[in-house]
Amino acid sequence: MMKKLRSWISFIIIFLGFFYFYTSQNPHNQTGAAGHMAHGYVEIPKGNKIPAVNLSVSPDGPDTWLLKLNLFHFAFAPEKVGEKKPSYNEGHAHLYINGKKISRLYGEYYHLGNLEEGRNEVTITLNSNNHGALMADGKPVQATRVIEVNKQEKSGDHDLE
């Protein structure tokens, strides 16, 4: 009986060790700034056109929101995602809300759905096909908007910064 109990405890400890290692090392499970560091950064070399992104967020129904991206010197290339060679003017975007990675984006529109009441920070980063966050002159190629959501309002008026 005692031998079976020790075997079972050993199995659980080993299982938990592998589980912890996998979840802490898998870059796709990481969010926020740590997620960028997991994939690294791609500095755009001098002489290349510097991409840029602007974003707008507008009400899309009574309590939902629509994100629209305007891209400059950048094209979505979902068929090339995962290539090892960095790209500077094509790739995909990452969507973060309040510092948490929500999704990859491969197009200019995204339905955000409901946002939490209060201050919501929506950030878009442009990423190389190799998943690295694009950087120009040491700064991330990204855009951020703050949306203040007041669920008490009935008219659909919301403050966008």
C-alpha cells in the first residue's frame, strides 16, 4: 500500500513539473510585454520604409465595439506567418486590451465585443511574419486608444481619448 502511494505521489510531482515547464516556456501562453519578449523584437533596418498603424474604436450596437486599423507601409500576410526570416513591411497585428493579449489580427476590422466598465486601453502592435514585434529606432510600431465605458449611459455616448 505504501509503495503504491509513493509511486502515485512521484507521478503527480513529475506531472506537475512537466506541466509547469510547458506552460511557463510556451510563448503562445504568454501575454503583454512578456509575450513580445518571448517572440523577440524585429528592428527595422535603416533605409526601409517604416510601417505605422492608427486605430479607431467605435460603438457597434448598444454595448459592443468595433476596431478599425489604418495601416501605412504594411500589409497583412497570414499565409506567411511563422516564417523564420523577419519581415519589415508585412505580417500580422497583435491586439491587447488592458495589457492582455486578445488575438492576432489578419485584417483591418475586428469586433471587440463588450468592454469592461471604466477605462479600457486598446493597443495594436505590428508584428513580423516570424512573430517578432516590429521596432523602429528602438520604439515599438504600435498604436493605443483609451475607451471609457460607462454602462449607465443609455444613449450610446462614450468617451474616446
